[in-house]
Amino acid sequence: MFLAKLSVFKFFIEFIDNLFFPLRHGSSRVLCFATQRQKHTLPDLPYDYNALEPVISTEIMKLHHSKHHAAYVNNLNIAEEKLKEAEAKNDISTIINLSPALKFNGGGHINHSIFWNNLSPCGGSPSGKLDLESAIKKDFGSLDSLKAQLSAISVGVQGSGWGWLGYNKTTQRLQLAACANQDPLEATTGLIPVLGIDVWEHAYYLQYKNVRPDYIKAIFDVINWKDVSERFAKAKLP
């Protein structure tokens, strides 16, 4: 049991490094567990804080990005520094105990880095994205059906979490999933994230109060289908 937990823990750390290493080191991709790790940074938004009005308010965007996402990044860096120190001392107990902090904050960083790019003031529909449109029709019947099913999954998340559209490389089909808290989709389910909806209250409560369904209905007006289509295309690569 101990070795199994350690193996899963190391897999998650390597998963985080693999995901963010190209962002920190250009195109070179080298696996490093601790000795070569550099600090994660808060990514810039691809639009202004007020760009998603009236769907998402400026106040929410500022707090969500500059406070909440920034906290995940800062706490991830702190946890990784503690991990580095624990590894240097071969302190297995501390390494294991750091797992929740790394999973939560690493997942928060992963999820939000996807989420910001999934959104755009120029939202609409995936019209013209032929591969994505075809896949949606095959796997869900129609775009309206996809929206309804993804909305239901997202509304149904108990407490905090995410609703996801992901790609299953085994079945070669789009698939829906819900993840609790900040659990990252790929590390949790094996699905490659294509589109995510944040249903933590900090994502909508200041504007939509406790009416999560209204927030989810509105957010489809600012979905960046170009980004979704590009993620889908990359997910299908061997």
C-alpha cells in the first residue's frame, strides 16, 4: 500500500512537470522530478478583465485570476520547494504528506490555465470547426444536446468542482466527466481536457448568487470554440 501511494504520488508530480515544462523552458521537454524544477507563474489572461461582461463580471474575473489562481500558483511553488527539501533528506513521510497540497494546488493551476483560454469575448458556436462539429454530432447527437448534458453534469457537482468535456484516446470519442475540488481531469480520469466549466462558487457567486444553472447557461455565450477545437485536434494526435 505504501509503495502504491508513493508511485501514484510521483506520477502526479511528473504529470504536472510534463504539462508545464514547455511553458517554462520553450520547446525542450525533459522530465525532471525535483532538481531541475523551476517556479510556476501566473499566466496572463488572453483578454482584459472586463472582456467577458456581461456574462462574467469584471470583479469576478479580477478576483478569480489575480487572487484565486495566483494562490494556487504560489501554494504549488511552496509545496514543490518542501518536496525538494524532503527528497534531499529522503524524508518519505513528508513526501507522502505533501500529496494533497500538490494535487489541490497543481490541479487548480492546471484547470484554470485551461479555463481562461476556453473563454473568449468572441464566443458563439463551433461553426466551421468541422472535425469538432462532426465529433459532437457523433458522440452527443447535436451541439444543443452536448450543452444540455455538460450543463447537467456541471450543475450536479456537489460542493466545488468542475464539469468537463474530454477526449478518450482509447475509445476515440468525446466524453463528459465531473471532477471534485481541483482534481485535474487527465490525472484523475485519463481523459484529455477539451472544455472545462468551473463551478466553484468563487467563479460565479458575486454575480449569480446561488443560482448555478444561470451561470452555466450564460457561460456558453463566451466559450472559445476555436480553443476547444484546437485542444480536440491535439488530443487526437498519437
